[in-house]
Amino acid sequence: MDAIKRVLLVGGTHGNELIGIHLVRKFEHRPTLVARSSFETLTLLGNPRAIEKGSRYIDKDLNRCFDFQAIQQKQQGHLYEIQRAREISQKFGSGGQLPVDLIVDQHSTTANAGIMLILDSLDTFTLKLVAYLNAINPDIKIYSSAKSGRKRDSLRSITNYRICIEVGPLAHGTLQSELFQQTEALVYGTLDYVERYNNGSTISLEKQSLTLYNYIGMVDYPRNQIGDIQATIHPQRQYQDYKAMNPGDPMFLTFDGGTITYQGDTTVYPIFINEAAYYEKGIAMVLTEKQNYTNRHFG
Amino acid sequence: MDAIKRVLLVGGTHGNELIGIHLVRKFEHRPTLVARSSFETLTLLGNPRAIEKGSRYIDKDLNRCFDFQAIQQKQQGHLYEIQRAREISQKFGSGGQLPVDLIVDQHSTTANAGIMLILDSLDTFTLKLVAYLNAINPDIKIYSSAKSGRKRDSLRSITNYRICIEVGPLAHGTLQSELFQQTEALVYGTLDYVERYNNGSTISLEKQSLTLYNYIGMVDYPRNQIGDIQATIHPQRQYQDYKAMNPGDPMFLTFDGGTITYQGDTTVYPIFINEAAYYEKGIAMVLTEKQNYTNRHFG
């Protein structure tokens, strides 16, 4: 693989996820913080109109607008976020004016994500980057959405290499100092890794192992015939992201006090539990399976 | 004072505060839960279009739309929420089709409110109601917004008696089982009190005392010249609602890591710390002073 020539730091893909927005503004105000010698660092506020409004999006979730073939079939070309997606793709995508090699997209979630890195593909560059960041901060959780379709329609899908930072729990529309600082540290760590990579001095990963949470499916809330939610996340499951959920474990508590249990056959590790933006998408939690990734995978 | 003839239970004054919305739907589905013998109980979803959209409001915060004189001066009559406010006022206000004597408005906040009751006036009926609820649940916090102007422009301002339930911390757009159940219990407690009141059997409050948090002012985030926020709530202040803030105590942490301290002269008790909807209103926290209210105040 060639050297990384250009990195794009993105915030505000969702207009109400404030940490990424304010970090990008900070980087734009003090570019030396993100400048490195072997590549160019660019910044982008993904959805300016939604940022202005303080909402996730105006017409459609921008982070679901980059599968242009599907968009064309749905005849959604007039939507603001579709137009914005085209602009971003034409500027930073392959063949664009300033094609970037790596995107770092900064997000937050109301789920108890802690500090999560989302990978869409398990290529060697990305795995080594993540292993490097995980060595610096062993509390990081790593979620592979490779099987979820996100690598086709997300903003970060316009480049070959990308990483999504997802921190929580954080109410949308708010800031929190620790999560702000941890996101910032991950951005610097990523830039430092790219610098090492370009200089041929990446850390040996022979003794490194990673725990991956791999996407396997989603669970919606119990709903009535007209689609109204009928339950909350069960108190024993709320905030328990990455914790094992076994067959028979409580999953929801109905508004009348009844417990609904997990009916699957295998142990799963739910994440994105009670994410606000997923209510309308019909997702109460994302189910993952846990995988230990050892150095033999790193190639 | 005459008997209470009609009580209005409101949810969804803000379309992304889900607990009140789903409680109102539950009450509409099972009206016996809120029926009492001595008065009529009605329900209302305040802002249907915002509920549909999952946002706080469409054009303007509905809970700031009921000062019709001010609205006229601002020429905002075309806004959706102004029209909705007129409908609500004409239906449930004094002189309306179904005038109500008491409104219970159910809200949630991203601040660490716990279970808070907001009073706009310190009349004897309201104080005795609150003392009754506080005796059932001693963890309740009582905030008097009498000096904040909220009694002029809020939805609940259309009646003589009203109480606002505010629970948190809860990310807007999400549910949480404990806060759902505690809100529900407060609604039932309020209805039970009104039933006792109408029947002349209110509990003696001779030995009762209340702690009130009285509005005294607001503090905005530090901002730069173009209005962009430059700091988060300080980690030592985040989630510390109702805790004393003394002169010199940390209040904000700037994005560069600097601490900004409280410069006031007296001890205050901040609430609504880091409420998402208040960023656009220029409010980082609401300052209160603590007052012990003993039975001599109850008249």
C-alpha cells in the first residue's frame, strides 16, 4: 500500500453530535494541532445546515446518503443531504478535487459506548491502526460493522480507509469534557499512527491481540399495531453495552411492567442500546458476537 | 377555593421528551388508570407535529408560546406552535370549551434533575400538593420558577393551578424505565391528592417542611465573538444539580483545558446543568437559592 497523502477529520455528520463539531472548529482554529510532516490533514463539518439547526439532519440522515445508486432508485436527489453528499463525494472522494486516503469521522451516542471505534472493513492497515490505538488506551471497544451494510452508504465510505469514533453515553445536543478529551486524544493518536506508517516505523504487533464485536443483527422495540413503542429497555440491560446477553435474559420492560426476555439461541453482546436516533430506524440495540483477533490475522 | 373539576395531563409539549408522550398514550388507552370520582381527567399531546418528527419543536418552542400579547408584538402568528398554542388555550383555558383547573405537564431533561417538580407560584393549594408528593417520595426536588417569567409563556400558564414534572438525566428522544415509572407514580399521586382535596381530606401538613430551590438567574457558556461555545461544563460540576456552588468553584472547562470558576458573591445551587435544549437559549445552568419552607408558610 502507498503512503497516506491526505487525511480528512470530520465532525457534524450529525448536526446534534457536538463533540466532533467543536473539535473540528478547534482544529480549524489551531491547525498545528493536527498537522503532521508526511501528509496533509483536512477538516470537514459534514452537515452545516443541521449543525445550525442543532438537529441530526434536515431531510435525511447524511450518514445514509452515500450509496448513490440506491439514492437514484429512490428518487431522493432533491433532498438537502443528498446534495450535500454529492458535494462531499465530488470534493474528497476518489477522482475528486482533494481525494483523501483516510477519513476519521467523529460521532457520539446516547448508548453507553464508552470509547468505541467502528471499522467497516478488516484490512491490515485498519487493524494495525486500531491495535495501535488500543495499545495506548486498553479501554477502547472495537466494533466491526463489516456485515451491516454501513460501508456502502456512510460518509466515510468515499475513501478506502476510514475509522469512526463513537463515544457515549452522551445526550445529543450536549457536550461532556471527558468524552471530548478522549475523542481528541484518539484523533491525535490516529494522526500519529499515520505518520509512523508513512515513515515505515509502525509498532510491531506480534504480541498484540484485539477483541472485535462483529455485527450480527438488530432488535427493534416491541410495538403495537400502529407502530407505537410499548416498552423501554429493561433496567438490567440499560447501559450494559458489550455485556453478554444470554437466552432468557431480560431485554425490555413493557409500559405495564412485564419483562420481555431475549429469545435467541446464542450469547450475544448488544451495543447501541437505547440510541436516540435509532428509535425511528426501528433499532433498540445492535447485536454483536465477540471475536478474539490475534496477531496471525494481521498478515 | 372551589373544588377541582377538571385535570389535564399533558405529554409531548416537547416532541422529543418521550416519557410524557408514552404515558399520555398509556392513559388514553387505559383511562381507568387516571379516572377519579370527584373530577374529570383529560389528556393532551401538546405538540403532535414535533412528536411525529421526534424533535423538540417545529418552528418555536411550544412551551414559550402562550404569552399571546408578546407573540402579537413579535408578529409570530404564522408559526405552527403559535397556532397550536391558540388551539390549546381556546380549548382548555379559562373561557374555553373544557376549561381545566389543574395542568400536570410531563417533561424530561438531560440534566441530572432526578425527580423535580416545577412550581410557578407558591399558592397554598400548590404547596400542599407538593408537600403531599414530597411526603410520599422524599427524594423529590422542588424548583420554584416564580421569578423566571415561565408562568407567563408556558403551556401550563393557561390554568390557575399547574405543576411541571421534570425528570432526568435522560437523553431527549429516549426512554428509561425508572424515570418512566417515577413520572407515572407522580401523576397518580397528584390525582390522588386532588381527590382528597375535593373530598376535604387532605393530609395535615403541620409537621411538614419543604426545601425550595428558587430561581435567581442563568449562566451561559463561554463563547467567542461569533457565538461559538468555547467550553464544556466542568467535570466537577457536571451532574451536580442542586449541589452548592461557592465563589471560586470550577464551573467550565475550556476546550483548551482551562478552568473557569464561579465569580458570584454567594453560594448558589445550579440546576438544569447541561440541558441540551438550553444551548440555543444561551443557558448552561440555572442558578437557584435554597429556601427552607416550614408549615407556617402553608397558611
